[in-house]
Amino acid sequence: LTRLMVQNLRKAAPKAKLIWATITPVTVKGEPTKLNPEIQPTIDEHNALALKVMKEEGVAIDDLSGLMLPNLKLAAGDMFHWTGPGKEMQVKAVAESVSKALMP
């Protein structure tokens, strides 16, 4: 399905620049420096499978998971969200990816 999604996007918008961002880590509620043992394995599997497809399809990759894994201390503590500094890190990474994709 992921490959089909990329192919459909390319067909519908052939001039679009595609960038895929990995899913950020999911932490334990109230313990932001620990990965959620129930959810994180699914996130890791999805990221790995999608990463393979994106590389094969030549889609640019913004590895937000890789960025945030060593920075779990910036997780907000609610499992899914990030503190201000964590969000700033992600914003900078996304801006860099978009800027790079839009370069001639």
C-alpha cells in the first residue's frame, strides 16, 4: 500500500516534491525517557518497511525518528508529543528537508 500511495501521488501531482518523515518515538506516559514497549515496536516496524519503499522509490527522507531517539528527554511525557525545544529540533529538520527538496 505504501508503494501504491507514492505511485498515486506521483501520478496525480507529477511536479510535487515528495518527502517522507519517519514516525517519531512513542514514550511511556509520565516517563518520557523510556520507549513505550507496546507501541514502539510497531512504530519501528512501520518506519523500517516504509523506509525501504521510500528508498526504492527515490523519495526524500526526513528521519525524525532518528533525530528524536537520542533526545527522548525532550518528550512531553504524554507518549506522543514533544516539548518546545523538541518541536524546535523537528521544525529545523523539516525546514532543512523542504529547503533541500526545493533546491534546483
